[in-house]
Amino acid sequence: MQINLIKYCIKKNVLPAEFLIVIRWKDNIRPKYSKLDKSDIITAKEIIKIYNESIGKKKSEIREKISEIEDVYGSYKFVRGLAILIERRCKFTSKSSFDPIKIRHLVFSEAVKRGFPKNEEERRKIIEEISKQFNISIEELEENLYSDLDSEMILQSSPEINPIELLKSYNLSLTQTLLFYSTEMKFTVCRNWKNIFRAIKFYGLMHMISKINDEIWIRLDGPISLFKLTRRYGTSLAKIIPEIIKGSPWKIEAKILKSDKIFLFKIDSEKFGWIFPEISIEESYDSKIEKEFVNQFKSLNTPWKVERELEPIDVGNFVFIPDFTFKLGEEKILMEIVGFWTKDYLKRKIEKIQYVRDIPFIIAINEELACEKITHIKATNPNIYLIYYKEKIPIKEVLDILEKYAKKEIKKEAEKLKINLIDLKEDIINIEDLSAKFNVSSEVIIESCKNSKTHIPIGNTLIKLSILDKIKEKLEIIFENNNEVPLQEIIKIFNSYNIKNAIGVLNYLGYKIKWKGLENAIVQRPLCENRKENS
């Protein structure tokens, strides 16, 4: 059974401060993370084994076994830290079938009545008297007397967890524990912004938003900066770390107060992401309309990349996270869907939208919503585009808006790329491969090659002009005495050049394909055999 890591990280992952291990150098500080090496894996495996083999045993007995291996497997803080994380996920129960508190009350009352026992015999008589009242043996009463104490709890079940997962959770817990000593923390992520801000609001964390080198950074006041509620606030700060890790790639920086000195703590997902639990973001939508819109848009294979709730926008005293962001190269267009609403909700939404003036913004509004204020915003802000819908978002209207910006961006990206495409030496090049290589859309590759003197884009392939001339010459020979030739025979020519898109090239050269069935077709000679102009 896979463990619910998110729930675990939030509720059970912060270690007691006495088990925090840190490394300090100059003005820097960092927890002593497990490197997930062989030695640490063996230690974690042994601790897991102890718990798995201790079903039915008392917690005190299990802890005694753990203490026995501390010297063998390294630092006692490390061993106990791992044990604490497992123990918190175990299920313990009391063996007693009677109320231990009631038993103790009766025993102590009997002792007061008889006088404090001076020897074992007097004590035994008190225990015997109370055992008769419960109709149990003296041994059973002795077992039940303190069975509700933590050390007497019986292990009922232990978690199914592998050593790597335990060590990664341990690394996360060290980070959370260290941040208890922070005076401030700041971070940036690339995803999961809405959940992060929901957590910030829910836990009452004080924050500021800023933009540094095109990155959105959130600064949170640390618990050490407060005079009150330090423990409670520190716990709240720790709870937000799993949400940050879900937003990979991420960066975290904090000022840590230890030994009356401020240290700098810095980690990022590029260097340290692999040592933490892999916590995925569940794709969720606020409505069926949003989900259907995204699925339909993605199915169209446009050059635009659509991302949900990508990043926050600082709008005065608020943080605004649009429902969708469309990205193409450096171009960015926002979109918000206004569905079910109340007057207060709409008022807050309008206040936020008014601040967004430098970025194109599509607002899809339920057509049953007639609001003069939104119309007014459109009149004063040329970057606002209003779309009305009833049961579904009109995808064509969205595409028409995006197209205006796509043409401009594709041309701009193509101009940058031309210099990289001058020295193409391959005869046949897959456009998608070039797209991945230069991290641009296929449309940019095609635009870049429109005026190329060496290659021409046909379908999803760049074909060298000299190769195209050779293909044309071979086709002319075949069609010299034939008006029609089976497609299978023609394809042999293209296979010799490793061209997969034979039909696309034939159409480009003016040949017609006449289908006589799903797998049977003939190729007809063009009316004009001159190659089309490259346009």
C-alpha cells in the first residue's frame, strides 16, 4: 500500500528540535541530509525491520531495541530521528480490557485506607483486594495498572515503507525543523501557486510578494521574528514546505538564528530535489467547463502551451492567480473564467483585474452575467478581451485572440533562430526534432526556413532542395509514358531517401492521389510538372 506522503509530511514529519543535525560553514547553515547512500539505506532498513517484527510488543521494548543499534549504525540523533518518523505512522493500542485510570484510582484509594505499604506483602494484599473486585488475577491487574501509558502501548501495525522513502522523509523533516529557527524565509516555485497561497492564508502566515529577475518570490516572516506564538507559527511555516516542493523547480532561502548568530540557509530543487519525497500535484479544476476547455484546447495541437494557475500577479493589496496562462516563446496571455458568482465575489474579482494592464487578458464570462463594470474595464483597457459563454467556452474565439499574438511571436522567434539554421547539413530533418533541440514550436521552425536556400519545409519534414530535385527527376522518368502509377511503387523512391511523408511531398510537387480503398491508391501526373514556388 502506497503511503499518503502529503498527509504524512504535513501532520507527522517535523522532528523534535533535539534531533536536528546541522552543518555550519562561514555564515551558512544546512541540515545534515542523508545522501541516500548504502550506509544510510542499511540503517533505515534495520529500523524498519525492528518495527515490522515487533507487532504485539510494547513501545518501551521496541525503543530499547532501537537504542541497542544506535552505536552500531551511527549517530543516535539520526537513528532516533528515523525511528520517530516510523513510530508516528505506526498504530498502537492499549492491551487493557479495563479502564487503567479507574484501576489506579481504586488501588490508591485502598492504599490510603490501609496505609502506605511498607513491604511487598502489604502491596500484594492491596492488589489482591482490587483484583477480586474486577474478578481478574493479580497478574492481569498488574498488566492493566499502567497499560494506558505511552511506553506500555502495544504495536498493532507498522507502515509499509521502503528505506529510500523513509530517508527522503527524514530529509524533509530536517528542513522543516531547521525553519523553526528562521527569522524570515523566501521561496520561488514554477507551479502549485494557488495551493501555496491557500496554505499561506489558511495558516495565517505573514507574507510579501516581489519579482526578482523574472522570478516571483514570496517572503514569509519566520517564527523567531515574532514575540508571541513562536511554536504555533513555526509549525505553520513547516507545513507549507511540502506545498513548495510540489511546485518544482523551486528555490528556498532563509535566515536562521542559531547560537545568537544569523546564518543563511539556501537549497534548490536542481541540487537537492532528488533527496526529498516526490510529491505530485493532482490536476484539478474548479468546474467541468474549465476541464472540458483545457482538454479541447490541448487536442488542437496549437503552438501555445496552456498551464493552469501558473503564477501569481501582484495586484495592489492582493495576489491574483489567473485560471490559465497561454505561453508561446516570450509571449504570455492570461485567462480567467467567471462562472457562478455573488456580488461580493465579483467586486473582488474586478478590483484585481483592474490592476492587470500590461498583459493581454481574456475574460470568459457566463452570458447570464450582465455587468456594466466589466464592460467599463474593457473600454479603458485595450488588453482586455471579453468572451461570453453559456455551457462551454467558445474555443474559436479564444484561438482568434491568440492568433493575433502568435503571428508576431512566431516571426520574432524565427528571426532569432535563422542564424542557427544556416548550416543545416542533413538531407532530411524532422521538424519536431529541431523544435525539441531549440525549444521552440514547429511553427517557428517552419517560419525560419521559409526563405532558406538549402531546405524547404513540407509537412513535418525539412527536405534539402537538391534531394527534392532528384526525386522530381525520378518521378518524371516514371511518368514519362504513364499518366497513373500505383502509390506503392512511388513510395519506393521516397523510402530510398528515408522520407516518411511521401504523400505530402507528392502534393507539394503537384501530383494527385486517387484512392480506390483504404490501402489502394494511384498517383496521377500533375497538369503542370514544374515545381511549385517556395512560398
